[in-house]
Amino acid sequence: MGRRLLTIDEYRDNLEKKFGSKFIEDMDSIFSGDITLAQVARKNKIAKMRVSQFFKRMYGKTFRKAKTDGFAKDASGNLFSFEPGKSKQFMIMLPEELYAKTKEYSESMGLSMAVIIRDCMNDFFSKDGLTRLSKIFR
């Protein structure tokens, strides 16, 4: 007779005790695109393969399979879905000085640079940035 398999809640609690509550938030944020498996691994100083194993145990399927299907469902029945078509990717070129400052800030805050840049873009557009931007391109 083997060891009893932990419930998904027990498994998440154990990961939270080991890596902190931010780890669980980061894992869940993979579905929204705020962070990647590689970034979670770097941030917590663990191998990407190990993070992939955590992902499979937490969400019931590999990241690749979940991404292909567009969703994953954990053992408790909680549904986690990617939101295809809702977000678009594009590259932003930053001057070296601004890049260095952004990178330093992201590391000090424990956030990915993508999250910071996305927040800045949202802030810009929420403050009538489109009107100002349209004046530039006339």
C-alpha cells in the first residue's frame, strides 16, 4: 500500500508553505499571460522542468496540452482557462537607460517586466492616451 495522494488543496497548501503565497498566484497567472513557466522558475530559483511538474499536478495536464485545449481543470473541478483572442502581443523597444531602470524596478518588486509595461500601457490609454497618440500620427 502506497502513500495517500494529496488532494489538490493540500498540494497547493504545501507549495504555498514551501515557496510562499506569491508562487500560487504566479502559477494561476500563467493562464492570463502575466507570467510564464520560465519566469516562475527563475523567480523561485527552481528548474523549469520542476515548475512544469507542479503545473501538471496542479492543473491535471501539461502546459502544452492545456495551452492547446485552451483550458485546464484541476482535481477539485476548478476550471482555469487561457483567454485566446482577448490579448495581443507586440514588441516594445526601450532605450537602454529606460530598459535598465525598468529591469531594476521589476527585480526589486518581484514582477515581470511584461506586467510593468502592460500596466504602464493601460495607464496611458486610460488617461486619454489614444487622443494624444492620434495627434502624433496625423
